[in-house]
Amino acid sequence: MFSHGAKRSWEEIQYPLSSVKVVGEDAIYAATLGKGVYRRKAGLDWNQLNDGLPDATSVNRLILQQDVLHACTDQGLFYLTGDSWHSSDIAIPCFQYRRQGGCNLAATQYGIWENSGAGWDRLAMPNSVVYDILMLPHYIIAGYDQGIALYDRYTDAWAEFPLDGAVTGLTVYGSRVLGVTEQGELAVGNMRGGFEKYRFGSLFMFAVRTVGHDSFVCTDRGVYRICGFQGTIRLQSVQLGMPVTDVDFSGDRIHMATLFQGVQTVANPVC
């Protein structure tokens, strides 16, 4: 997919990376903290792709929704058309964007915003910083500055689960909701209507990601696959030796956004 003849990414991207996203069969995008977005096409070198972004933009996440790449940034939510970025009309710090059917949700510094076709309006949690959201058939789940909140679509009611700090990332592993806290811990649904926090040695967790049936945590030491065993959560090392902030996949390859070594690519082992 990507030629080995191109320069190594850390030779060209000399800034900490926050996110990585593979788009199609020939392009990979890397987001930086303060220098916008870089793109590399198959066989070519990395190039900045910042047309339409404000100067010195920090990108929190890259999101691919319905084959359109979005950038959640400290300047708002943007989407890519060709080689240019365009504002989605959210001009406040944005951390996550989800789309399901005709409903669009954005996690922002000022709560959750919704767009069902008539423009963006604040939906919930206006006094909270919301870092991540999951859209499930029965629930909307939010990671916010005090923990995890759950919205029941059927009863139209919110439930909050304070965790003594922010939850900055969410995913679902099996039947459990998992979250990463600002203290680098893993918050795990305990199947009893609450959450418990776990620390795995001295690991500091930056993010948690799920692709297909596999879930991964990005840490200050590398990437680990989450493996369940008799109801417990265990971690299996995938690639160690560097702080990793995000992962994405193409075929049997894992692409990792790192703090100091650009985008790294390794084979995806089977758990």
C-alpha cells in the first residue's frame, strides 16, 4: 500500500501526533498538536494539508464518516474536500464527531451539539467539556470532564457516573463500555450499573480504539490489544518502545501516531 521508498515519517513530521487515519487504499493522514494535518499518498513523501484550517491549529481527532474525513480541532469541526478543509459551522473546540443515519453529534468544550439537517444546536451538558461520545441503539454515552454520562433514548433520561476526573476516550469491548481517564487509567463497566478504574502497572493510557472485534489501548509505552479472560481485562503487547496516541488499520497493518517518531507501521498480530 505505502512504498518503503518514501522518507520515514519522523524525518518529515517533527511534531507530536494526536491522530492517524487511513483513507482509501492510497492515503494516510496524520494530525499534529499545533501544526495541522499531514498527508502521505502511496509512494510519496508527507506533505502538509492545511488549506482552510486556521493557523497553528491543534487537531484532537481525525474522524472518517461516510468516506469523508473530518478534523476535530481546537478551532472547531472541519471536513476535507479534495485538498481543502471546510468549516462545519462549529467554531468551538471539538473533540469527537459521530454520525448515525441523519443524526450528527459533536463532543465539544461546551457540551454535546446535534445537527439533524437544520444546523447545529446544543443538545445536552452545556456546562461540561465532552471529550468523546458513543451512539448505541439504546443509549448515547459521553465521556466528559467529570466521568461518564449515559442517555437512555427510550426514557429520555440521563444518568451520570462521576469518576473523580475526565474520561477522554470511549469504546465498547464485548458487552462492556471502556473509557480512558485523564489520569491514564482504564474505566471498565462493572456489569452492576457502574464503573471501576484500573491501572496496569505504570502504564499511562492515552486512548482506546475498537476496529471490528478487536480493541486496543494506546499508551506511553506502545500499543496493547485488550483480551478478555474469564471475565477479566488483560493486555497483550502489540508494539512497544514509544508513546502512541492513536492507531488505525489497513489490511493486516497497524498505523500508529506517536509523540516523537511520526507514524509507525507494524503487522497486526492475532490475539
